[in-house]
Amino acid sequence: MKAGTTAILLVLLVVCNISLGAAQDAAPQPTERSGQPMPKLEGLLFNQDCTDIFWSHAIKEGVDGGAIVDQYVDTLADAGVTVLMCNTNSRKTNYRSGVWEAFWDGYDPEGPDDQPFFSSIPKDRVPGYRRGIHGMWAMHNQGVDYPARMIARSRERGISPWITLRMNDVHENDNLDHPFHGEFWRDPKYFRGGSMGYYARGLDYAHPEVRDLYRDLIVETLDRYDIDGLELDFMREPYVFQEGAEAEGAKILTEWLRGVRKLTDEAGERRGHPVRLAVRVPSHPEVADGWGLNAVDWAKEGLVDLIVATPRWATLEYDMPLGEWQTLLDGTGVTLAGGLEILCRPLPGGPAGAVTPEQAVGAATAVLADGADAVYLFNYFVGISGNATWGAEGYRRTLGAMSSLDELTKLPRRHAITWRDITGPGERYVAPLPAEGGTLAFDLPTGPAPAEGGQATLELRVSKEAGAKLEAPQAQVNEIAAPFHSSKEIGGDVALVEYGIPLNALRGKARARIAINAAEGKTVKVVGLEVRIVPAP
């Protein structure tokens, strides 16, 4: 969908501590599958949303849907993508499944826009939704099995094909009559409930029926498609148990995951090559644990081969604790990827926009500099290659650098203060911005310092009274003064203030400690902060 499509996982029985310990002792080594070595994944991992191709292309009579799929994969291959996560579901599937409803079930391709299928959708949104649904229907009726075509073209272009399943998607949860929902998702007895409103209508994995629903889809996926790996996307959504029941739910989920691991191992034996298993979870390990997603424990038991630590969708997160993740995963052989979202929002509730290439490069630099094995992109649709900010060449250049820290540091980049868009149950979290006071301090990972001849700039967005004269605060970076360069209004009540950062303030430092000091007796309110680094020409 757009910048936030969704899914989560399934589960089964609770076992006693003795049997759990025995299962862990007997668990297969995480670095091997069917006796074959399992090296860590490298390169660039790319998540392909289940609706993107169909919403962005008019697949109708005379349009070759298979060729569109091939072209899409070719663009990713040319941009350096090495692992393609093809998403096939939300609350329905984008192919003709034998166990789930398809997106187009109930749709009359010859009928008018006011047919019953669209009756719950606002009239102004029907044309766009119909375009996507018709594209899925048309692809199928052309005889194109969408996931199979994605997989085949990926292999032709040297990309490792995976399928990613969204384990508890909640799109359109404020309108349960919307055709987005399969019938199962309209039954309140399976809802997790509680105080989270929109997310209260997510599914509760304590119900065996919910776990079986997803297991059926997993079995079909592994039987039907020759993939290198299966990802269970718990960031669509991570709320899979009733409030307060997450600890007990974690036991259920782990037992269920043991069954999924058995399924992927069996698929690997049938296919003659390993089928890896991945999970996508919140950026902080304690937050993942809080929601019952015990990813580190899964890694230690050998249940997963890849963990993607990531924000949910509201913003890039430039300061994920990936070094902490690696410490916790030491000895497991599990690949750790850091997830990049497509939005950048400096503060909760503030304005957001699609990330620029420089912002994406900065976030990817932070991921690799902090010790992750790979960068993982979510919602970085090929369509952004056609906009004025990225362009086709900018898309290829930006993504092409994301497999290597050395290549990333050859490009201009931005590191920003943002915020964590998912917290643990009951956690009291205070976002870094907005921040107001006479003296303010910020901590930001900035990656390798540029070589001599490069440039570094500090950009502050400062709130001020409309029409009032701005008195620029002083700034220091790692206790070295950053001289004031310029200021200008960028809105009636916001000014952009720029400072030069001496390169010796960044050398030998993995992070920038930024101090902002208002004039004596004054305060300053910061609503945005970025460090821009331009390499030497």
C-alpha cells in the first residue's frame, strides 16, 4: 500500500519448561540447514509491497502483466538489490490462493463503479482502488501467477527470491465493510480488543483458528513456490495478543514458530536447497520482547536465520541499537538487517515526507556503521525513481551504494534526529523533538567522517514567533564550536539555521554530541535537526 501496509504471525501450544529446554537442546544449529553451511546474507534486501505493481500500473486488455513484473524486477536488479521479499498478502492474497480469499473475490470486472463490491468505499477513492483490484484480476486471468513470475525473473537476474507474509495487517480497520477484509477478519471473536482503537481489531494469536489460518498460507507458500526464504512480517502489525497477555502469548508464538521452522526445513529438503526463515520485528529488542516477539530467543534456538530490526512506518529511525542486537545475537550465525522506512518525520505528529536520497544514504550508513549485516528497504517503490527528487539514475545510484559502507560514504548524506514510532506495552517514551530550553543536547550517529576536502553542516529547524527576529543560538559538535553560517525563514513560524561543522569534530567519532545554547536569558525550541555530510570531490 502506501507507507504503511501490514501483517504479523501465528502460534500453537504452550509447553512446560522441561520440554522447552529439551527442544532447545535438540534444536538444529542456526548456521546449517540440511547439512549445508548457511553464510550470512549480504547486499541489499528489498520488500515488495503486495499492491504496488497493481496500483502503479494499469493492467488491462492489451497490457502484458508478466512483462510489467519482469521490468520491475529488472529495475531492482539494475539498482543492486540482492534479496527480493515478494509480499503476497495482507488480509487477502494477490494471487489465486487455494486457502485464502483473493483481493478480487466479489469484484465484477464488467460492472459499474457503484457495484456492491465498492459500496463501502468513498466514491472519490473507488477509481484508484478499482485500478489495483482490476490489475490483480487481469494478471491472474492472463495466466500469470504473480509470485511465481517474480521468483522466476529474480532468479534470471541473480536476485535471491523470498516471499514475505504480513502477519496481522490492519489497513482499513475503521471500516470492516471494506473489500480489503477477508471474512475471517470481520469476526469480533478473533479480535485482540483492548484500548488501542484501530489496532484493537487486529487478530489475537491466542486463538488456534488464527494460528491455523496463517499456517495454511505458509504451507501453501512453501508447497507452491520455490523460494530461498520465507519472512514473517510482524511489523504489520506487532500487536498480536490481548493487552497484558503478551508474556503468555510469547510462549505460544515460540511453539508455533517451531512448527514453521520444521515446515521450512522440510521444504528445503524437497527443493534441494535451504529455505531460510526470517522475522521482521521492532527496532529495539526489549520492545520486541514486550509484544511477545522474542526474536533473540528464536535466534538462539535456531528457529530463524534473519532478523530485521526496524521502525514501524511513521519515520526513518537513525539511531537503532543494532550494536546491541549483534551482541545479543553473538554466536547464533543469524543475519541482522536494519530496516529503512520511506518516510522521514522529525517529531511525532509533525510533517512527514518521502525520504530524499541523502536521507536514505544517511540512514543506510548508520545501519552498516553500527554493525548490521545488511540494509533492508520497505516501501521504496520503484515508482519513486520517476519523481523529481530521486529520478531513475538517482534511484540506481542510491540503492546501488547500500550494500557497502565504503560506497555509501562516497555519496552526500544526511543524519537526522527522528523518533521511535513503536514502544513497548506501558512504556513511557519521550521523543527527542520538539525540545525547548536554554541549553539542549542531542546525540546522533553520523558514520565515518569525510576525508579532507569534504564538508559537514549542522541544520537546525527552530520554532519562532511569526515575524519575530531570530537570534541564532550557538552550537557545538563534540565540544568543538560549529560556526554560524546563515538563517532563513522556511515557514511563518520556523527558521532554518545552518552551521559549519569542523571536520576534526567528527574524526574518530562514531556519534556527534550536539549542544545548542540559546542567548543568555533566552530559550530555543528545536523542531528539526540534521547533519549533512558531503564527501570530498
